[in-house]
Amino acid sequence: MSIGTEFKEFISRGNVVDLAVGVIIGAAFGKIVTSLVEQVVMPPIGLLLGKVDFSNLEWVLVAENPATEKIEKVAIQYGAFINTLIQFLIVAFVIFLVVKAINKLRRKQAEAPAEPAAPTTSEVLLTEIRDALKSRPLN
């Protein structure tokens, strides 16, 4: 089997395609959550905390020297970390809700009564013999 044929077989499997779709949707969902946190959730929280823009919160370890053109500023940007943490919590909660819904559907399917198994060939033959014996007149 050639590499091209093997690759074509590999890529056409359902799992690979499902994974690719999941990654693409996940990336798009991540952008939506980032926008939600940075542009919808954090501004009201910053307003409530005294008109603070969380994305600009930082601890400056080494300040910039205005006399040089070189960037010397070293800072811990804890505001960006807070934004990322809130984004993670939103994504984790949404994933929790999705998994919870899937588990609920699986429980419903498990509770549904299973169809009785089809009789085996020997059971079918025995049933036919029984019915034939019942239909025979007694002498």
C-alpha cells in the first residue's frame, strides 16, 4: 500500500474528520469567549471596582527609562491573567454543561427497554415442532 493511499484512508476516517471539526469549532468558540470576557464581562467589573481596566493591570518590576529608546520595562501583567482565568472558567462551565447534557441523553438511552433478542434458529425450530404437534389430532 502506498503512502498516498494510506494517508487517504487515514484522513477519510470519521474520527479524524470529527477531530478536525472539533478543533475548528473549539478555536472559534475560544475567540467568542475571549471577546465576551474582554468586551462584555470585564468592563462592568472594572467599573464596579473603580473604573479599572483589567487588561492594563500590572506590577512593574523594572520601569522604563525615558532617556533610552530601548524597552526596559519588566512587568507582571496580572490583569491579563485575570482575564484569561475568567475565560477558562467560562469555557470549563460550558464544557461541563455539554457533558452533562450528553450524560443525560445516555442515561435516557440506557433506561429505554431493550428490544427482546431474536430467537435462535434452534428455538424457531422447536417452536415450529411444538405448533405442528398441537395442530395434529389426537388418536
